[in-house]
Amino acid sequence: MPTISIKRHLLFQALGHRYTDDEFADLCFDFGIELDDITTEQLEKAKESGVEVSSPVANQNEEDIIYKIEIPANRYDLLCLEGLAMALRVFLKKDDPPVFRTTHPEHVHRMIAEDSVEDIRPFVVCAILRGVTFNAFSYRSFIDIQEKLHQNICRQRTLVSVGTHDLSTIQGPFVYKAIPPREIKFIPLNRDKLYDGVELMDHLKQDQHLKAYVPIIEDKPKYPVIYDSNGVVLSVPPLINGEHSKITVNTKDIFIEVTATDHTKAEIVLNIICAMFSQYCEHRFTVEPVEVIRKGAGHVYPNMQSRETSASLSYINSLLGLSLSSEDAVGLLNRMLLAASPDPDGETLHVKVPPTRSDVLHECDIAEDVGIAFGFNNLEIVPPKTVCTGGQQPLNALTDLLRVEVANAGYTELLSFALCSRAENFEFLRHEDDGQTAVSIANAATREFEVGRTSLLVGLLKTLAHNLDAPHPLKVFEVSDVLLLNAESDVGAINRRHLSAVYCDTSSGFQFIHGLLDFVMQKLGISQDRYWMDDKSCKDGAFLEGIRASVVVDGKIVGALGVLHPEVLQKFKLNFPCSALEIDIEHFV
């Protein structure tokens, strides 16, 4: 979970009360967060440099003391002093939940997103904060929240990145487009030299903070850029802003642009920044919208309206083991920034979810907030109504037993990747790719991991190919899952537990793999009259015709064995004959 660092005196000032460290730790616990550490900037810098500091926190200047607070990963609204103080004041009943608004200006600024960015970073959303009054601390917090968001919901800027600009230095309408790197000319933030796109990449690779983000767009033929109407470069997302529109502590009107590959997360990030820092605007909690033109259609951002939903009071009480009235539940939800009202039927709660609470997705999230406000320590501890005894799943128990027995038979166990290339899974094993068998990986990062394996033989044969200098015979096996498409599954695919083994030596060794099959069946308790080998029904192209057979148990085909085809050996670069076995062991559970 993310941890934020906040100066203690600023937090107490925002809360309007001075707490002891223990009192504040208790408040954090009641609110569902944790006071992780109490430190100072000097101590933190000393820790980073590996220097031991004997000066305790208690002897430090009051303004130097820092609280490090651990925040739930889904509460992006608590990642800054402003959001945490707002939430705690409402929790303590010092304030009502704020109401966020958007203005209706005569002239609405526009951002035009061209089609050239569609394959790179297609989405952009914007907003304007007017009449902002920052001091040194709130300005620093405004910069820090962007970095915290970049590290969390933005996934290191790969999904979303934020740019902020002094609106008085630029002129709309703004254009978001992608152009070749050499055509980009601008002075990057905190630099004094003009760079083009290629020079910028070389320069940023030397920057300790920004070099990690260079690979996001470095290999693209075009880079995304935001221009104003005068051709001034505002930013090159997701890397760096321009020096021309740099904001300072004295900036009054702030233009915020958020570019993304995920539209929903872009809106969440924009809403969080606007909601938290609109309290510094001339009109508190008021944001000026910007119209974004994309694919010929206009969309106005941000949407600061609360989302209306409902929750069943009986559902909440059943989860928490309480008997709250609707009025009690409403009061508790209001403390958690969720403005609520009871329905006349007394059973339904109407809840207004503010734009800052993107974590509220279901009734259970509302019930959780009721529980936090009520106090988890105040809930009655009730023994479960059912007695459950933990135990191993039968399939896993069988798997563990089989591993031991096959290892005792002289085979070495392997654990190979569940993903492989499409060619290895089909062409190399002489299997037909009908498009209805293997689970494909969307946007696979490498050709070696394109599909989920449908046979364990791929991993076994690849391993053998890299160990041919080991003493022969080579006897390896694996008991693991294969992945198969299945239209009846709720996710469209299923796992099946297979046992596969390969015997590799100077001769085919069919009798050895046949002996292993008999051994496994004996250990599974399958009598000889219940299973047999059927060479006529086996059509598996991985094996040589005439030296292959289906494994039939109780009249059902559960696998195959045989001598591997020379073409299979050639594809996997094996220069010794191999015989193999693969069966579905879920049939025996």
C-alpha cells in the first residue's frame, strides 16, 4: 500500500486540533489507515545515505517532524495533505462532505485530439483551476500528488500521465497530436536549451528521475505532443512539460491536461487533482471545464457530479452483524464522504458517491464504509454458524502423490512455463491450430509467450534440448496445468491437470514409457481390465504412426503415448529418439 509523508504541524493545523502521537495513531486506526512511522527530513536523508543518526525525533524542531501514513491502495483521494485532512475533518464531524461544482464560462477552452495519437496514447482530458492561491507547502503538495498518482493508479505513467501549466502563459485552443521526433522543438522543464525529440530522449536517459519513463514512447515512430494555438509546446506526454508554461507558487490559473491509454483512469486522476486542490481556488471546490474534441465529437471534462447509487440496509446489517436504523447508517456514511439519505421504505439507502471515491463500486464497498465509521473494534465477535475444516483439494492431493511416485520411478521433475509460442504449441508438435483450442495472449510482449500451452510436452522437450550433454537416458516429467478454451466457462477458458513424461536415449525406449504408464495406473488403483491402449483411435501427430496409442480408461480416452515423430525432434533440436506420455489426471479424482 502507498505511504505518504506529511509534516505533522501542517496536518494538525488543517485538522484544527493538536494530537499526541498516540492519539493520532488511534484516529488513523479508527479511519482505516495506519501511522507507519514518525521521522524527520534529516533522519530520512540520513537513512538513504546509510548514516546513523543518534538525534531522536523528540528533540527535533516541531516543524521538521513528519508523519508517514500508510493509505489503502484504492483511496487515491488520501494521497495528499489536502485529501487526508478533508476526509478526517468530515470523519470527525467538523465539516460536511464538500460539494464539487463546475462553472459555465462564456468562453470554454478546447483541446483538439487528432487521430495521429490513436495508436500511441489516444485519450486526453483537461480542466482549469481559476484564482488559485498557493503557499510554499500547498504548492509542494500539488507537485507531490502528481508523483503519487503516477506511482499508483497511473502505473509509472504507462496508463496515465499528468501535465500542469500556467494558463496565463499559453493560448487556446490546444492541440494534442503525434509528430516525428525530429520535428519537436522546445525547451523542456527546468532546462535552458532547445531540444528536438531525439535529443530529448538522449538527455532524459541521463536523468535519474525521468529515465525510467523514456521506454514508454522511445520506440514509437511519432511522439505525442500538446501545442497551444501559437505553436508553443506544453508537454511531451508522458515524459516532461515545457519550460514556457511552468507553474510556480504565484500561478493563479492552472491548466491541467491528463493523457492516457485508459480513459476511465484518466478521468479518475483528473477528478482527484481537481477535487483536492480546488479548495485553493477563489471559489472553493469549483472547477472550470474544458471541451475535448476527439473523433469529431465533443466531451466536456471534468465531471464533478456525484454518482447516485443505492444500498440495502438489511444487506449492510447482515454483513456487519448489526441492527442499524436507516438514520444511523446515513449518519455513518456521511462521515465517510458519502452523502446519503434514507428511502421512505426504511430499507433502501440512497448514496451520492463523490468524484473522489472511485473505489466505491458495489454495495459491499458502502457496507465497508459503514463498518469503518461504526468502528471495527465495536463490532461484536460472533462465531461462524457453520463449522469448516480446512483441507487439501483432492486434485492437489493426487498431484502431490503422483509426483512422489513418478520420481521414485527414476524420472526427474520439471516445472516449465505455462506460456509458449504458437509455433511450439502447434507446428512443432505437428498439431493443427484450429483457433478453438489455445488461449491467446493479447499484445504478447515476446514471441516465446504467445499462447497458453495445451500440452506439457513443449516445456519438457525444450528443457531436454538444453540438457543433451547430461548422462543418458534422460527421463523427465511434469505434473501441471494446461490451458484450454472453453465456451461454457465464465471466463472462456479452463485449466486441466496433466501428467507428461519423456524418455530420451539412443533407442526409442517405447517399452519404458509403456512401463511408466502401467506403473502410474497401478498407483492410481486402475486394474488392467479398466484401461488399455488403442492404436487405431490415436491421431496425435506428435507421435510416429504405428508406434503410438491412445490411453483409454473406462472407455474414455484420457491421453496418448508413443515414439515422438522425427519432425518433432528436429523442431526442438533433439538428436536422440524420444518416447513420451501425456494423460489428463483429473479423470481419476
